[in-house]
Amino acid sequence: MVAYTQSELVSATELSKQFGEYISKVKNGLLDKIGILKNNKLNAVILSVSEYERMALAEARLEELETAQILQERLKRPKEEYLNGDDVLKKLNLSLDD
């Protein structure tokens, strides 16, 4: 779970009143993130563009690593355990001719 400092939490009402100020704080690096509260519950988070892009890239890299790990595990299986593509298509009532 992500921790927030008191200065990083703001009510939706307060944010709407001082939107530009809060956006400037995130954009200029004065705040890493802003947690938006609605009825005292965290509803959304505002991040800088650079932080969002960094997180999106990290997520994509993690997915690539997970896929590589799955492939490495599959390559360890003996060929006798491989499935025949034609048999799979027949079981699924599919054809490559369709």
C-alpha cells in the first residue's frame, strides 16, 4: 500500500477550488502525488506526466519479464508433452480454413 503525507491528501472540494495550485505543485516536483479524498476515502491520485510514464514503462517491463519467465518454463517441458495444433483445433471445432 502506498503511503501519503498529510500534504499529499486533499478533498475533492478543496482540489476543485485550488486545482491550478495543486497541479503546479505536482508538475514542479513539490509533491510527488496528490491523493484525492471523497467522503474521507481515497478515490484517485494525481501524478506528474513523467511519474506516470515511468510507472507505465515499469509495468510494461514487468509484463515482459513475466512472459519471458513463462516461456522459459515452457521450454523446459519434454517434447512429448507438446500439444498437436491440429488436435487442439479439432477439440475446439475450429479450422484454419475458415
